[in-house]
Amino acid sequence: MSNEQTRLAILIINESFGDVVEKVTAYLLKHGDSSLLEMIRGAGLKPNKVRKALCVLIQHQLCEYAPHKSGAMLYRVNIAHILLRARFPRYIHVAKATFGDVGELIVEDILRNGQSLMSQASSIQRVGERLESAGVEINDIGGEVRQQFLALVRGHYLHRVPRPNADLLATGDVTSDMPLAQDRFQPPSTEGIQFNSRKRKREEAGDEARPPDVKKAKNQDSMEEPEAKRRKGHEDVADRTVMVCCFRKYNIVLFVYIKPTQAVDAGIFWHVNHCRFHQQFRDEAIVSIAVEKINETAACVMRAALSASQNQVEWGRSSSIGPEIYSLQIEDKLSGHPKLSSKELDQYLHGLVDDQIQFLRRTGDSGGGSYTVNFGHLADVLCQSTIESIVRERFGNKCLRVFRLLLLKKTLEQKQVADLAMVPSKEAKELLYSLLSENYITLQEIPKAGDYAPARTFYLFSVDLPQLARLLLERCYQALGNLMQRRATEMKKNKRLLEKFHEYEAQQLGNSQREEADELLTPAEKDTIQVVKRVISKIERGELQMDHTIFTLSNYIDSHSNPPVV
């Protein structure tokens, strides 16, 4: 955990949950495992606020806890999961491209709430209400939402949240009471789960079906409870399920307590499977390389091979070599598009095997030919391509030529670089030392004698790709943090103007208030708003591009190590 990662994590928490949760997170990042009493003293917050902040972090899978031998419960933050929150827009985009608008709303709803039940005031109900309010014409909204929810689970995009066993937790064993590998993706039962349409409720019951006022319901609930239970409010909270809703735009955290006894799937919470989305990103990058290097048909064959490999992958772990797949499986996954005969498919498979990038490896002849996807080598190719684009933008085409030459030949002297790159010796020296000053290449001294005299010493230049990937990853974290700070500054500086613009847009929706809305903003303010929106849009696109680079570099680093289960 570097300083740039810590800084970025604090910025993400502040943007998502506000200042209180940020202070608790910053304390845990600085001091490591801490008890509740230590956080109250160190963060300088009231106990109730610290508890609520921990509630938010646990709800969103950002905080882990374990009992200490002294009896106190120790908490720690998962900085890897915090950094993944910058990737949520890409998750939502993949869900929309794969499962349509309904899948997009389901994933967005679960990401907003951290974890969610499938039924009762959870994903199906909230998503159904959003589709109904948006005017989406679907005959059975509840059935469509249930169908897409099950499709997300079967596709391993959603998984069950393991529930700690309370008895084992008291003894210090925080293992889950649910087998993670077997039941993690078990489809939920939809019997008895219904979508209650707000429109139908209003038509049938009139004003009685309006959503209850949270404050009135809370006061009424406290009035009906016994006096002793009102004095011990925590007992009532313990009997309920905590649902935390966060709204980034207004930095509001809403705690909703739902009695789980009314739900058919009580206690079965669902969370987004980060690893599945990451595999989707990786597969899309591999397919894009196949399009660039060969053609669209080869990309379709490669996509079918990746799809056949997904069913045999151990979720949560990456491997440099994929599982064994057969030509018949790839042919089944093509689904008739494009229409290829068995002979043409074999030709494309041989082309993917013999290509310089080595998309596939042939492992046997059974089943029409068996193959494996060379994930490790493809991760190297993606990382090398990303770094080469960085070198080109930062140093120019001649430095890129020298950089590629060092990657190809491993180690070279200055004279050899000048000869092979076909540049003057003086210019080659300038190019090499400009790369060396930024740590893009390394220099090794091999003396002929023990005195290290320059005339009797070989100076060999080379590229240490893993070390360079880690260096660039840290710089990407720094750049992403700077972009987030710049966007927050722009929005804070123009906060009042943006509020007037939102009010202007709201009034534009009503036909009777359009004349008043036109008087709300002056022409100069409208021009300023357009400039601010363009600046913020550019910053957000930069954040997405930076996250794309971070993912490519992280995937390369993970492929050369033993990554933990996420």
C-alpha cells in the first residue's frame, strides 16, 4: 500500500460517503487494525458516528473485522476494494451492453447499496419503480427484472455475500457458514417474490399506498414499542437488516432498517463479482487486439474461444494458461455468426496459434483439436502495448524505436543501439539517457577490471518490464487522484451556478413554467455552464482512460504473481 494508493482511496471515500467515513477510513489506513475505542479516540468523532461509518464500510465490503485474543473486535479497511470503486462506471456499461437497460439498473442499484436482497424493498422493487417512472413499456416489469437478475447470477456477475457464523465468530473463527465455491452462484428462488407497482397501488388504494414517511414511521414505531425497548434502541436495530444507501452527488448516507422476517429470501444478500467484470474487460481487450492484428472473423473466433474458457475458470483466480477447450466447443459458441465451415474454422484457429502474438496454444488433436488461451502472454502484449503508447506520447517516435529495440534484444550497448536504430551516436546517447532519467530503462555496469574505469567497462541498457509496470501504476494512481481533485474543485467553484442550472432544467420539464425558467439564467451564465460542463466531461473521460490503463498494468502484474482471491 503506497502513499498514492492511500491518497486516492481517501479521495474516493470522501466523494462516495462524505467527511465522517473519510476520517474513519484515513485512521484505519494509517494505523492498521484498530478497535472501536481506538478509532473513537484517534478520529476525534462521536461513538455513534464511528459506528455508522463502520456500518457503511461493512455494507459496501470495504471493511473487514476479526476478534482479537483480548476480546476486542479489530477492524481493517480493504484498500483494493476501495480503489475498485473508480471502476464502477465501466461495470455499469458492461451490464448495459450485455443485459440491456434492466441489467444496467440492477447492477447500478447493487453498486449503490453495496449489497442487496433480491426481493422486498431491494433490487426488484427499486429497479421496477425506476423503470416504471422512466416510462419503459414492459408488460411484466417484475418478471423482466427477475429474469435479468437470474441471468446476472448465472453469468457470475453477481454472487452471494457470505454470512459470518455468530458462534464461530465468538471463538475467533470468522469462516463463513456458506461454502464459498459451491453456493456462491446458486440462483435465488423467485417463488413469492412480487413487484408491487406504485401506479397500480395508487389506482387500487388511492392515497393509502403512498410511500411511508421515514420520519413518521420511525416516530410511530417508537411510540408503539415498550418503554424499556425504547431506552435500548440497539436491541431493535440488532433485530433488523441494515440497508445503507449512498448518494454521491449530495454526500448523503441514508440508513434504512428493514425487518427481514417479511422477505422470502431473508438473509441472502447479493454483491457484484468484481472478478467476473475484470475477466470481461480482459476478454474485450484481447478481442480488440485480434481485430487489429488479423480481422473481424478471427476476433469472433477468439471471442468464442474465450467464452468456452469461461465455463471452466475458477472464479477469483487468474492463470497464465487457460483451461483446455476443443474445436467443437468453439464451433458451438460461434452461434452461426460468422458462418464458418469446419475447414475454415481450423484455418483461423491455426492462424491464431501461429500468429506472433500467440493467442492460442494447440495442446492435442482430440475433439477436432484441443487448445488453451495463452492469458499470460496476452497480458504481456497488452501491457507492452500500453507502455509503448506512453513512451510515444512522452518522448516521441525515436525514443519509442529505441525502447522497442531494447525489448526485442534484451540488453544492448550505446553503440549497438545507434547502429540498430539507425540514428547518430550522439542522438542515441540523448535518447537513452532521457529514458534512463525517467526510469523507463535500466543501466548495468560490467567492468573488465576491478577499478571500474570507463574505458574498460561495458554499459548495458535494458528494460525491466515488471518494475516499469509498477512504476507507471503508481504514477497512474497519482494522476487519477489529481483528476478527481480537479473535478471536485471545478464543481465546488461553480456550485451555485450548477444548482441554478439543475433548477432551470427541472422547470423546463413543466410547460407552464418555461417562461420563468428562461429568466432564471442569463446568457452569460449559460455560456459559463457550457464551458464548465465541457471541462468536467473531459476530466471524467480522463478518469475512465486512466482506470483503463490501471487495469491493464494491474492485470500484467497479477499474471506474474500469485493473486489473492477477491
